[in-house]
Amino acid sequence: RDHGPISQKEAVQLGIEIGFAVKELWDRGKVHRDIKPANIMRRASNGQFVLLDAGLAFDVQGESLSIGPVGTPKYFSPEQFQFNDRRTMLDFR
């Protein structure tokens, strides 16, 4: 489905599948930093929701190549505005 609201069942499915994607990134030491509706797509083949555009993912062990906050401010977590302390502030939540 390309337009319109999703059902309650689909919303639960979306939450679970994107939650697993976030956990998988965290298990690999990454924080996505740009989770927003435009970065969530649905596979036509099986209806599974997938999280896209991990290009801004932050490596919690290494240095980020980006300078300053990155992502879409409208969807920032409060911690993303604390750029000076992001290594200790950002996590999978």
C-alpha cells in the first residue's frame, strides 16, 4: 500500500520490525540517527517493513566522519542536540 493510513496490525508489525532493525544496528555498534517515515519502506514481495539510509549511522566505537549534528532535526531524539557529548549520550533508543 502506497498511501493512506495503515491498520493497527500493520502498525504493530512496523514497530516490531523497525525495532529489530535498530537492535541489529546497535548490536553492530551503530546508531542510525535518521529514523523518519521517509526512511521506512515496505517490501512489495512480502510486506515486511525495512529501515533504509544507514549512511548517517554513528559508530559508537570509532570516530564519526560528520561534523555537527546530522539527520533530520524534526525527528531528532533530545540526545542528538547534545553534540558535544554524543558518544556517551547516543544509544539505540
